[in-house]
Amino acid sequence: NAGVTQTPKFQVLKTGQSMTLQCAQDMNHEYMSWYRQDPGMGLRLIHYSVGAGITDQGEVPNGYNVSRSTTEDFPLRLLSAAPSQTSVYFCASTRQGGVYEQYFGPGTRLTVT
Amino acid sequence: AQSVSQHNHHVILSEAASLELGCNYSYGGTVNLFWYVQYPGQHLQLLLKYFSGDPLVKGIKGFEAEFIKSKFSFNLRKPSVQWSDTAEYFCAVSGGYQKVTFGTGTKLQVIP
């Protein structure tokens, strides 16, 4: 099993550009989530999904969109990148949200100039 | 709404010293509690978790945590730290089958 995979590992964007961060898992987990990690702020939940076709907002959803068309994939879209979105982004999955261990991907380091 | 507080932002210890990292949570119902560790340059990994039963939970690498319901706390402990324990530690809470809220993290630096 590859676990949770994320691409790309590094990305530099200019303000206003859009892009999609990819996340995939091969563990048949129902629950997937996106976090951003910023120094001194821990991990903050952006969006999460409890299953294919179902998504919901977390603490910091503004400027991001998600969709969940399959159990395996949970892409995160930045609509119009801003410097405030410079961060490290982690995708995670688990069998059932809030109860079981979350498995994290290796992260994407995004810089917006 | 659930929340987590980690009061120690940066802890420096010498090898063999004992460790205790504080974690307090806010939630009105039954909680699930987690400690995750992030080694430099790596992603988060689970250290231990509490769902129910014995409030003293043992995890990997000699770590343990005690759930004290009356104090809304879930402190992480290790009797003797090693240089390889240098990492950032995150406490997390969830109220059942819901999203997980993470604390701001504690950076632990262990000096040989």
C-alpha cells in the first residue's frame, strides 16, 4: 500500500494563479481531510469529506475548494492564490473521522509570491 | 465547539530528563484524544490515542498519556527522553465521529 500520496511536493505560485493539490489514498478510507500547517498555529482544518460526494468546511475554508468524486481522491483547489496561503498542506485519511488514527501524506510546501 | 490548548510552545531538555507536555481540551461531551508526533522534515504520525477505558494510555517509543476528565487534560509523558525524540508534538481532540481539532504544537529539543 502506498498510503496517502500528495503531489506536488513543492510549488511556487504567483498571486492570482490557481492550482490543484492532489491527494490520493489506497486504504479505502471514507474520511479524508486537508490541513494547513503554519508556524505557531498547529494544523488547521481546511475542508473534510466523510465519503464520496460529501464535503464540508473546516476552520479555514476561504479561498479553497474541494470535491470528492471517488473514495480514493480528494483534490484541493486554490482559486486565486494569495500570499496568505503560503503554507505546508497536509492531506489525511482515516477509516472514520474522529475515532481512528489519521494517516497523513508527506505534505506540499506552497509559496505564493 | 471543541478546542485544544498546548501551553508549552518550545521545550528544551537534556537527554535522560523526564518529559511532560501539557494538553487541555474544551468539549462538553465524550471525547477522543490523540497525540501525534512530527519528526523534522516528516509528516505526522500517531503516538497514542484515548477513546475509553483505562485513562493511562501507553503509546509507541515509551510515551504515555493520562486522561484526567475533571481537569480536561491529556498530558503526554516520557520518563527519559532521547535525542531522537526531538520533534514537534501535537495534541488533538474529537467529539465522536467528527472532525479532529489540533493544538498549536510543542517543539521539543533534546540536547545530547
